[in-house]
Amino acid sequence: MADIEKITDAPVEFMKDGARFVQKCTKPSQKEYLQLIRAVGMGFIMMGVVGYLIKLIHIPIRYLIV
């Protein structure tokens, strides 16, 4: 009987935690939203630059080896 209670308690606890999480969520202000957009944009740009630099280094090395 205890095993059945454990199995049924898990989804109930999950739903309670999910509801509590959604209640605590707030809509970001415009300032917070723009800050988030800038941070994500900078991340994309930085990852693009790193990928481009790796490709620039990799192409000549590949032709030197072959």
C-alpha cells in the first residue's frame, strides 16, 4: 500500500510545485527584457566569432596536412 501512495504522490507533488512556480513567475519589465535580448545577442555574436576563427585556423592546417 505504501508503494502505491509513493507512486500517486509524485505526480501530485509535481503539479503543486509547477503551480507554485507559475504563481511566482512575473512578466519582465521592458528594461529587463532589453537587457536579456542584448545578452543573448552578444552570446550569439561571440559564438559566431569563435566559430569563424576556428574555421579560419582549421582550413590552412587541413591543407598543410594533406
